[in-house]
Amino acid sequence: MTTNDINSTHTNDNTDNTPKQGGIETPDNPKAHSEPVLELKDVSYAYTKGGKHVLDHISHRFAAGKAYAITGPSGAGKTTMLSLISGLANPTQGQVLYQGQDLAKLDRYRFRSHDIGVIFQSFNLLPALSAAENIMLSMDASGKRFDAPKRQRALELLAQVHLPEEYANERVLHLSGGEQQRVAIARAFSYDPQILVADEPTGNLDLATQADIMDIFRSLAHDQGRCVIIVTHSPDVASDCDEVFALAPLRRASQRGTAQRGSAQRKSVQRQPTQRRHDTVSAVPRTGQQS
Amino acid sequence: MFMIANAWKNVIRNKGRNLLVMVIVAIIAAAAAIGLSIRQAAQSARATGLANTTVTAQISLDRSKLMAAAQKQSANGTQPDFQALRQSLAGKELSLTDYQKYAKTSTAVKSTYYSQSAGLSATTGFQPVSTSSSSTSGSTSDSTTSGQSGSQGSSGSSQSSQGYGAGGPMGGRGMDSGDFKLTGFSSDAAVANAANGKFTMSSGKVFGYDKTANGQIIISKALAQFNNLKVGDTVTAANTTDSTKTYKLTIVGIYANTGSTSSAPGGMGNASNPDNAIYTSFSTLDSLGLSGNSTNGGSQLDFTYVVASKAAYETFAKDVKAAGLSSDYTVSSPDITQYEASLVPLDNLAKFALTLLLIVLGVGGAVLIALNVFNIRERKYEVGVLTAIGIRKAKVAAQFVFELLIVTMIGLAIGAAAGSIASVPVSNHLLAGQVAAQQSQQASQAAQFGRGMQGGGMQSGSQGQGAPAPAMGGGFAAGRASALGKTTSYISSINSTVSISVVGELVLIGLALTVVSSLAAVVVIMRYEPLQILADRS
């Protein structure tokens, strides 16, 4: 069982790089080599007791000062892993360690409000509140003190994610997907968390905004020493990160074999052609999986 | 803190739903305010109605019990043993000394007064007012005051007298004998509670009570006019059984009955006509030898204890029992009985109000809970988001409770204001309905029994209480007459106000409603994990 529990991780240096990759020059940032801020330790997760494992014996370390990309085909458990990291769920097996402490034993509400910023795939904004109110609510929830008044800070953040100021007082309900996504990103930044987790953060954004957002993510990691974890399908986004952690699609133990895997791969390829390259990349360690 | 601000924002944001809740709460609060103020009015009427007036109490023989016992003994005989019955009853009558003894045993007794009546026969120079000519229709007087309680009490005698009639020829004893009824009073208080009601002096003064004033009487204006008498004249009346025995009496005053000068029923003898009532001091009656029990068709002693309050009355009742009053006697208070009777519509209304209150609270509470549960379920996503960004469930629940509290309190304030404005007219309207119902019930009872206003007398609270039951001589007439004259004046209006205590109760109700209905919300919130909610959504 333990022989196959490690999904491969590899730095972007090993993969073929986008031009942007050259821009990231400090993977050996001193903080990067310090104690991992977050660690998955042999983590498994099943939604129902005794049910199918969505994650199976995953271990990985996330250090401060680095940007990580988590890739993998649909159904590989990316979002589930994100739930575990953000303390929304407890692993059925194994531990999630935050600064060396078991998250299951920590105050996960404080952790969520204070230490980690999550950009959910579905944004999870309150539709009845305005963009600024959504951001201020998270700032309130964190219990942190801020230099600038909260509203001013919210407006600054919205400007950073290229959301025009007149949108600040607009109800989130009235915003488009891309605009909501930007509000969600601004919200996650707003209380300056140690860890930033994003689920497909750039999926609904135009290229220019996407590049800006990625710049912000990188800057947070490299300049402010935060740990940034991005779940993405996009190879561009993945290549912008310092490390790529590829999750393999999980096969049921009884249904092993190349045919099964092949069909799963084909499925994801059909859905997202750009994924092909990643699948091949991540297919390498997957061969060693599930013996 | 920010959750409170958030709650306030949410209240403003969801105007429609909150207005609906507010209206429901306002309706509940208004109904509750009316119900509570009615109940409070009933309570305060009960508590304060007798607080500032003295209460009178009487000790009377439980005749029906004695008669039942006597008749049981002679059950094998075809005829009841009237003689034995009469004797057993006569022997049981309390004497003045007995009454005074009991007055001394209880510290609750503030004062006492008593009166007794005897019949007198006409002489050639002094004739009674003829009943047929002076009859006035019996009027229903609403002017029942505590001062009339004495007569209220004696109205019970009509009841007992009828008991006699049914039991055998004893009714004869209960009949008035003679042409005049001479009543001796112990004090002004006794006079004020005269069986015929209040009167005013049209000339002269009321007699004194000590021995020096013996022989002084006051007579009714009608009688004075009939016999052409004036103050200072002397009249002679004869003993009812022995016409050779005459009494000389000096008229010191002439009075006119106020209020109910209800006439006696025809054919019952002249003595039963209030116009033929002659008032004197008890001392006079005593000196004439008419004060003894069962002589000359005189009535039994009508002895009244005055106590300070209802509580004192209860103490008195306990004290006399402790002092050895046998169970053949009952202690009663016409005042209290009558007052209780006057509260009947209000009590009924209070019961109705309580029922209404419970129904409104039950239904309203259920509606609120349902509304709240739907509301929370609808806002499940909000709960999920709030908990996902790290706001504790308890805080989220507190926010929801606080929202509801704001809405409930506003609704409560509106409802309480509306209720307190409406409570006086509404409760008086309801009370009027109750009084009307009570009166029509009385009327139909009267119609059924064919006794006209006597039903009113019975209703007035002396029924079965026995009171002093002057079974002889003028007693019947007095009882009958007063029964005719009085009906219970029901408390027909309340100035119900929403007092501090009502407001307090309303706030408690509001809090209880909020807590109960938000409990559902809290349970819902606590049950869900954010991941579940958010997963459902996406």
C-alpha cells in the first residue's frame, strides 16, 4: 500500500517552461527551505465512511515563499485536497499539519478566518452583499487590525484585481462570473493570510487580468513569504508556479489496468485539450501508483 | 460585534420577509396585550374591589342541613315531625350573647351591629298603609353598595322561607304577622343597612340608642301621611298575639326611603309593606319585651360583624370555628359573595382571554417557527459561506437570532401599542357581551321559575348562603322585598391599562417566541458543515 502513495512533484525547472518561468528567480528563497508551513502527511479522504477514497495516501509539503500548482484531471481530488488544506474537512486518514500542528486539533474556524485565504471554485460570495461588504466581512471575521480603514482597503484590493471602483457597492448578485472571481480573490487577499489557496482562480478571467492576478500570487509568495497553492487546469498557470504537484486520477482498487486508466485519460483530454501535456507529465509517477 | 451590525444590515436588506414576521408578531402581541390586560383588570378588580371597604360577615344556621337530618329521622312517618323540627331549629338559634361572644373571639372583627324585627298590630288611631293602594312596581336597582349588604343578606331568607313552605305548614311562621313591622337597631351602622334600604329624614331626627331614648321611633312618610302624624306625636300599637297589650311610641322623625322602595307582594300582610316599617332602637325593642327569640312573630336576630377586609373575613371565619361554632352554622359574607357574583362576567372574560392568549401564542409560535425554519433553510448557503470563511457557527446562529430579535421586538412594540390602545374598547365590548349574556341567563331563569325578580335576588349572591335568615314575622317580607329590589350590578367596564407588568410579560413572550423559533434556526445551522452546504451548491 505504501509504495504507491507518493504522487510526483517536480519543479518547473524540470518541465518545459513558458517564457515567464524565467522571471521567477528565487526558488531558493531562504523561507522556501525553512520548515514547511503546511504539510499533508499520508492523507486519505472519503466522503462517506468506508466509501470510495477520493484521496489515497497523499503526502506533500508546502513551504512558505513558494507558489504551488496542483494539477490533475477532473475527479482526481483536487478540490477535496483543497478542502482538507483549508480546514473545511478532516482527513479520514493521516494528518494535515499547519506549522507542525495537526489541523484537526486546531481551532479550524480561526485557521480559516485568520491564517488561510481560500478562493473557491464557486467563489462563495454572499450574493446579497456588495463586493466591498463581502471583502469587509472577511476582514471582520479575521479579527485582525488593519492600517487603513477596512472600506478603503477593500477598494484598494478591488483596484488591484482590476475591478472598477463603481462595482464596489454593487451587489455581488449583479456581477458577472469574472467579476465575482475577482471579488473572491480580493477577499482572500484582504486579511493577509499566511496561506493562500485558490481553486481555478483564473478560469473566468481574460488574459491580461489573469497575468496580473498571477503576478500578485507570485509576489505574495516571493516577496511576502506566503504560501500560495493554486489548483488549476491551465498549463500557463501551472508553469507560472514554482512547483507543480500533479494529482493522478484515482482508480478503484478492483478496476485497475491500462484500459481503465486510458478511458479516464481520454475523458479529461476531451474536456480540456490543453490538459494533455499535463496528463502525460503526471502520468510518469502514476505508473508507479496503485500496485 | 460585526455580526450584530451584519444582523442589522440583513434586517434592512430583507424587508419583505421581515415585515411579514413583524406583522405576525404584532398580531400576537396585540392579542396578548389585550388578553393580559383583561386578566390584569380581573385580578386587580378582585384585589382592590374590596380593599378599601369593610366587609360584613354573618353567622347563620344551616337550616337545610338540620331539616334534612330531622326529616331523615322521621322518614318512616308519613308526616314530618314539625314540632320536633321547630324545636330543634328554635334551640339552635343564636342569642345576642352568643353572637357577641364570637365577636370577641376574633381580632379580625372591627365592629358589630345588629337588628331585630317584631310585628305590631294596628289600633284604631294608628292604621297601616294599605298594601294594594301603595304598591309600586318592583324596580331593579343597580345602586348596590356595600351598605345594602345587610338587606342582601336577608334576601337569602326568602330562600329559606320557601324551604319552610315546602317542608310543611311552617310557612305560616315565616309570614308577616301584624300590621307594622317594628325593627330595632343597635347603631347607626345597623340603620344604614336596614332591610328596606337607605332612607332620608324628611323631618325630625333618628332616635338614639341608649335607654334614655327608649320609646322613640321613626316612621315612613307614607305612614305619617296616612295617619296624619307628625314629629312629636305619640302612637299606640298593639301586640300581635295579645291585642290588649299595647305599646306607646313617640315619633321623633319621619323618613322617606330612597332608592328601592319596592313594594311587598300583595296579600302578604301589611307588615311586609316597607311603608309600614317602623324603626326604633334595639334598646326600645328590648324594653318592650319584643326582642326575645320566636316571640310575637319577631324575626331572628340579624347580627352583622364588620371586618376590615376579605382576608380578615377569612380569619374571622377560622376564628369562630376555632371558638367552637358547630358545623350547624355557616359563616358567610354577603359582601364578598355579592362581589364575587359581580365579577362573574369579568372572570368569564378573563378565562376567555386566557384561552385566546394561549391559542394565539400557540398558532403564532408555530407560524413563526415554520417561517423561521424556511427562512434559515433558504439561507443555508449564507450559513455555509459564513462558516467557510471562518465565522463560528455560534456567531452565525447569534446573528440569525439577533436578526429575529430585532424584528420581533419591533413587531412587539407595534403590537403592544396597538393592543393597549385597543384593549380598553375591546375588553369593554367583550365585557358588555358577557354581562348581557349573564343578564339574559338570569332573565330566562326568572321566566322559567315564574318568580320574576326574585331570581335577581337569588342571583345577587345570597342564594344558599342563608344569611341571618329571619324566618319569622317580618323577616320573610324583608327578604322578599329586598330580593325584589336588588339585582347584582355587574362590573361592566374596566379601565384596563397596559401596565408595566403587562409590558414585562409581553417582552417575556417576545423573547420566548424568539428563542423558541430561533432554536429551530440554531439547530439547522449547527447541523450543517460548511463543506456540505457549499458542495450542495456547486
